Amino acid sequence: MAIPRGSERSERGGPLNAVARVLGLRGKKPRTQLTSAQIGWLGALLLAAQLPQAPHLPIWVAAAGVLLVVVRLVGFRHDRQRPAAPPPRIPSWTLVLFAVAAAFAVRATFGYLVGRDPSVAFLYILVAIKFLETRTPRDGTLLVCLSCFLLITPFFYGQSPLAAVAVLPAVLLVGATLDALTNARSAGAASGRIAAVRRSGLMILQGVPVAVLLFVLFPRLASPLWGLPSDHSAQTGLSESMEPGQISELSVSDNVAFRVDFDGPVPPPRERYWRGPVLSRFDGRTWTASGLQFGGLPVPAGNSAIRRAWA
């Protein structure tokens, strides 16, 4: 049976329907919702990513982030017991107000907001707030990406082997959670969970040789390729002035204090002593160095000559 061309054009939608699709006036298909197993994977990932960072944060920040994740998991479990009831949804404006209140609280705790420590604390809370509104696989994928950023933050405070071991469970859960978001049917079964963890561990093992190769061959740079906003807290090291009354928090700086060149053999450790700048002038508030400073002069030390200099 032949169909008129005009009818075919109307079936395709026509120009008016095309404009309606562009403007978003036509009805949209319902989005796929996350299953209970996928929500559980995301919650486990967030807890594993939060725990290594919690010791470096104020107590209320660490407790608030973990509590939000636990509340979301408990609420979702309560919803499963009432399948006929519609799932509760937190309004977006409530989450925005919660985030703004968290920003003011972080600002009040640290005294500033743009810096390493307050930014990490704010990210810690924002990731937990995002988990409260996670409903679709797209939200879940975004949450996994935010968890990866959160996994990096413990290395701002220490890069010891213990820190690497602490984040290893979260790294394993990153791959397993992505697997669960892709395979919704097998995410809840016991065999599916074991298979997801096994695949994630296999990918980590496959990436170890590449990581070792990059560690050996990648050049060591004197300065990092990127930097963080400087914190307002005082840092250890050499300085031309010091105000004791202005120091409320002291952090350890990893900047190079000075470099030493030896004109002869390197002396033993017991002879490696250097005189740093002396802050001998005090005006009632600030200690500053006097005009006479020693530097750049060779000082004999046994059979060696040490040239003292600081940056």
C-alpha cells in the first residue's frame, strides 16, 4: 500500500516537531535509575575514598562526610522495604543551601577558603552531598570521577608507602564500581561482585609494569608541573622575618632551603653544620635579621672547604 509523501513527512515529525525537540518541549524518555546494588557499590567506593583522607581533616568535616554517605545508604535500604512507595527525592535547592552552608563552615574553621586544606575539606563534603542526589548511571559515573580526585588528596600530606597502601582498596573499588555501573544485572549477585573485583584487580596488575616503567624513565623535575594555592598558615623554613603572634597553625614545607657545594671531599655527617640567618632585631611585634649576614664564604672544615649559601 502506497503512503502519501505528506503522511511520510508528518510521521518523521515535520519542522514544528524538530523545533520542539530542539527546545526540549517534547516529552523525554524516562531515565534509567540506579539499582540498589549499584548504589551500594558507590557507597562503598566513597567510604573507601574518604577514610584515608579523614585523619587530615577537622573532626566535624570527616564525620559529616561519612555521615552523609551512611544516611544515603540507610535511606535507600529503607526504600527497598517499601517498593510500592515512591522513592524520596531531596530538592536541588536544599542541596545547594547545604553546600553553601558547608562552604561558610569551612571558611569559619580555616579562616580562608582558597587554599589546599580548605579546598580539600570542601571537596570532601561536596562529594558526599553529590551522593545524596545520585539517581542515574550518569550521576554514578560522575561520582566515580569525583572519588578519583578525592583519592589524590591524601598524597598532599604524605607520600609514604603506607599512604599508597591506604588508598589501594579504593583504587580496586573504582574499577569494580565502573563494572557494576555497566553491568546492572550482575552487580547484585555474589558471583557478579566477585567477578567485578577480580577484573578490577587484573587491570591494576596489568598497569603495574607500565607504572614501574614510567617511574624509572620519567625525568625527575626540580619543580612540579602544577601547583596548589598557597595556604595562609605559617610554614617551616628560612625567612627574613617572623611574627610569633600571627602564627596559629604551623605546617611543614617541602621547599628547598639551600644547596651546598663542596670544593673538596664531602665531610662526614657530624661536620655538616651551617649557620642560618639570625633574627636579632625586634620592634615589639616582628623579629627581623640584622644587616650583617654571613653567606657565600668558604669555611674550612678539616681537609674540605664548605661554601655556605641559602636561598
